[in-house]
Amino acid sequence: MEREIHIERKRNLDVLLTKCKRLLSFIQTTQNTDMYDKMHSFVGRVRQAIYKGDDITPLIDEYENLKNTAKRSSKTFTNLSDAM
């Protein structure tokens, strides 16, 4: 039973790390250096969590907050003529 919990935890961390890499790539295109630095630091903590045994729920919550902040601060255009 405990082995299954470790396998599920590792799988969840791998998924979280993949999502972080995608978000980091997105943030890099926005050239928001502050957000990039925060996300880069967060990726380091996710990688460290792979080797620790603590609860990963706070990391998932923090990722969601970072994602919402990054997506909210990105510039979107409803009309491409406004892009110029």
C-alpha cells in the first residue's frame, strides 16, 4: 500500500514538473522577468520534492496560483488589429 502511495506521488510530481516547464516556457515568451524568476525558483522546489517525502499539496496549490497570475498578466488580443 505504501509503495503505491510513493508511485502515485512520484507520478503527480512528474506531471507537475512537466506543467511547470510548459508554464516557464510561456512566461519566457512574455518577457516577464519577475514572474520567470519566481517560476524558476518554484521548479527547483518541485525537483527537490521528488527526493523528499513531504506533502505535495501545497506545491500544487502554489503552481495553480502562479499559473493564474502568469496567465492573467499576459497580454491577449481580442482583435488582432489592436496588436499594432
